[in-house]
Amino acid sequence: MLWIKYLREWVVNNTKHKLQFFFRTMKIRNYPLKKSGYGSWKAIFKNPAPIEVTSYQTGSVLIDLDGALNPNHVKSPRISGTVEVPILAHFISHKKLGNFLLDAGLDKSYYHDPYGGVDTPLKEEYIQDKNQNIGYQLGNKSSKINAVFLSHMHPDHIAGLRDLSEKIPVVMSKGEMEDYKPDLYGDFLHDVETVCEIDFSDSEPISPFSNCADLLGDGSIWAVSTPGHTMGHISFVVNGLNGPKLLTMDVAFIYENISYGVAPSDYTWDVEKAQKSLDTVNDFIGLIRGLEIIPGHALP
């Protein structure tokens, strides 16, 4: 296991020093939360907001099906082979409160270089067509984003930050920064000025989820804690006039995760916790009639 020894040495010799510099130059704040008092999803969805979601494909990636669906799960279909899946970012337009982004996808670096200019031990290879990057697709709207909410800190969900203004606040779950390893995966937060952390200990339970955060304070966008894929992974519920949407992010890579009830095991911090989160997501899906489901790597 020489590669493990190499990675440990890499972390010890490089990450500690660079992260110390990184945290000195970035402002890390708590994201303000206000308890809604709704108590149930039924009550929430009776009060939809003037909010729309536009999903952008910013590239694609090849994934192994026997890791996208945990082969060790008793319900696993044990499908082998690879499939090309989209890398997404979701633009939120709220008529009263402005514009937001759920995950950032890929930036323009990947059109010329499948590694996006990243040269680290765990760099990932992606596929991107010309003008497919998030900055180009958003155009002038990119300057009008109030915040970027990140589901987690994997490159295919955060690299697009390099296309956006460094002044846009980046919001993530508390605990995700602990899993941020720029020397291993790439430093996509290098120029970001402010990171806000959602402390789910200050959030509220809305069955079947134990921790839910009303991000804008009007019941329009909810972050729900779904750990497992990463330590602080979150999924999103959008409560719009066209009906509720569940953006699973990487709790479910593809629709088959939901239909088979089997969570991913690849790129996953804790497979057991990831499965529990998927089970909770499926419980939620069973409760809500008319819910639109958007997995982490499947187009709506």
C-alpha cells in the first residue's frame, strides 16, 4: 500500500501549511438561520414561493455503475460497466429575494484540460464541450448571484466557483471544510473571500429529516442534512409555484439509486451513513405527492 503512505506524506508535508494560509485569508462565518415553525412539509408546500430552478449541464464524467450502486448492498442490482453522466449546477431565481446557485459545476478550464489545470494526487478527469462552463451559460446573471450553496466539496460540484466573482459568499454545511483537501483534489476556493457555514445543530426537524434549514427564511429553499457521501453533505428542497422539487445531490447519483434503494459507494466518506441518508430521502419521496426528483448526476 505504498500509495497510502505517499498520500499521508503529501498531506503532512503540504496540506497543513497551505490550509493555515488559506484560513488566514478567508472569512468563515456562521450562516444565520431562523426557525420557521412550519412543523411539516405539508404546511410548507401549502405556501409556495415565486421561485424557479434552471439546471445547467457544465460537463460530464464517466462513472462506474458498480460503485454508483453499492455492490455490497443486499438490494444491489450488481450492474457493471460505465456510464457518462452530467455535471450540474442549478440556478435559482426568486422574484422577491434575488438569484442563487446550488452547486457550481465546472469552470471553463475543463474545455482545454480534462483535469481543469489541477495537478494533484487525486485529480479527476472530466469532459466539457465549448461554452458549457457555468460562467458562460449564466452570462450576465453570474454577476447577480447573492450566494452559492454547496452540497459538498468534491471538485465536480465546486470547480465552477473559479468562473464566478470571489465576492459571492459560498455557503456549506458545518463540517465540510474539515473534508476540504486542496492539495489532494484541487484548490477551488483559493480566491473566495467569505465562507458561511450552516450549523444544523441550530436547525429544526421536519419528518423524515432530522435537520432542516430554511435558507432564505420564507420556506422557498431548504437545506436538509444528508451525511454519508461526505461528512457534511446536504440536499435541497425547492418550494416553488410549479410544485416542490428535491435535489438529492450526491445522496443519489442517478435515478437508479432511488428506484433500487441502493446508495453509491464510490467517492463516499461513510457508505453506511450514505445508505441511511438515501433511506430517509426515499421516505420523503414516498410522503410527497407530485414531488419532482433531480438526482445529483441526472438531468431533470
